[in-house]
Amino acid sequence: MYSTPLYRPPSEARSLIIQVTEGCSHNKCRFCYMYKCKQFRIKSKEEIIEHINWLKQYDKNPERIFLADGNVLCLKTEKILDLLNYIKTEFPAAKRISSYSGPLDILRKSDEELRAIRKAGIELLYMGVESGSDNILALMLKGVNQAQMIEAGQKAIRAGFKLSCMIISGLGGTEYMHEHAVESAKVISAINPHYFSLLRLVVEEESELADDIKEGKLHLLTPLEVLDENIIMLENMELNNCIFRANHVSNHVNQAGTLNQDKDILVAKLKKLRDSGDFIPMEYDTL
Ligand code: SF4
């Protein structure tokens, strides 16, 4: 049985999802509604064993495993190592184990602890950077500033993890549009993750951000402004062999490439679309 709602990155669509925690230990980000209905808790080993036995009915030999819910790295290191040993015994064919990870959880672990977790089996971490702007990170209650975000990302890579970072287009509204683009490019460039995904802000009625917008504290970008923001962000990126995707259901324009190699082509395509006069996105977000 899973506790719902259950989330996983799009690239984990074929992975077996093992639910180790329920909810998010931070659970404060104003734009995020994912786990607002869940009280965060860490499952006991007995519960996880029972859960894995149940999962085996459906998939006995997964090659990819995703550990849910939010930030499994907030568990004590010994518990993570013990869990990974158990998972590898039960699923010997697993070639890749991955998890979401909050920047604070990475920062709280020592380099040695992170290396041990990597060696024990977690290969890929997904870290929501959301924005590189100190102002936006503070407004959204992300819990870290720009310098901490960069340190967390670099620390994960130093420990040997593959890292996937996400930025949310439009998160700073019209108020911080330029700052969001430039500072996010700065943070992603400083981290140089293996994967970089660009999503687009979709405001859910249940989120606290919806209240900010209704109160006029933040104004949503138009689709054309999102395009402009994407262009500025890409133009400011300095990356080495980073796989870039903007193919989430929230994106108005699908993009894929490797940065910086494909930067000029991607920017030229976005500019052509922006200047064409016939850019008609499928939806326009208003509250
Ligand atoms: S964005 Fe991530 S860290 Fe923030 S509340 Fe949502 S799941 Fe938790």
C-alpha cells in the first residue's frame, strides 16, 4: 500500500517506488502543495519490510528504484545504510537507486556520510533549487539561501552522486523576473549538475502562494514573459555537459539539449518563437 498523494520525477516513470517516508520534513515552501495534506513521518524498518514484501507482488526484479516521499536523506545515516543494504539484498538486479533530496539534508551530512550513502547504493539525487535568487528563496520559505544551495549541490557532486536540479520558471513573478533568471543561471552554473530541468510555475489554489497572488504581492508572468525569462536564464548559463530538459507537463515549450553545447540553438529557437507573433500557449494561468 502507498500513502497518497505519491510523487516521483518524470524520469522515474519506470522505477519501482519504495515509500520510506511520508510527506516532506520541510513542508514550508509557499508554492508547494505536494505534501501539505501529509504529516511528515519516517516509516519503521518493520513497516518498510512489509511494504517491500507487498511491492514484490508487482515487481520482483526492478532495475530502477526511487525512494519516496520527500527528502529521504533526512534520515539518520545508519538507517539509510541499513535500508540500502536491505533493498539491495531484496532487489539484486537494481542498477540505479534515486531519491529527492532537500539542500538542508545534504548540508547536515558530513562528506564521509554522503560518500557512504553513495557507496551503499543511492546514485542519483533530485534537488529542487527552485530559484537562485536570495529574495525569492526567502519569500518562498525554501529554508536556504543562494550560497547554501550552491554548497549543497557541489557537496552532493563531490560525494559522487549524480545530481538533477530543478528551477521553476516564473517563480519570482513580474517583480523578480530578471533577478530570477540571472541568479538561477548563476546557481545552476556554479553547481554544474548532471541534469537540469526547467519547470513552469503552476499555482494551486491550496498553496500559500495563491494567497500572495490574490493579495497582489506577486504577479504571474504571461506566457511571453516566461519565454523572455527562459531566454535570459539560458543566455546566462555556463555549463559543462549538463543534460537539459524542459519537457514537464507544465512547460509551454518543450526543450531538450545539452548545455552549453546547445545553448545558442535553444536560445535562437525561443527567440524565433517569441518574435513570430503566433505563439499560442495551451493555457494561461490566472487565479
Ligand atoms: S518544494 Fe520540496 S522541500 Fe519545499 S515543501 Fe515541497 S517537497 Fe518540501
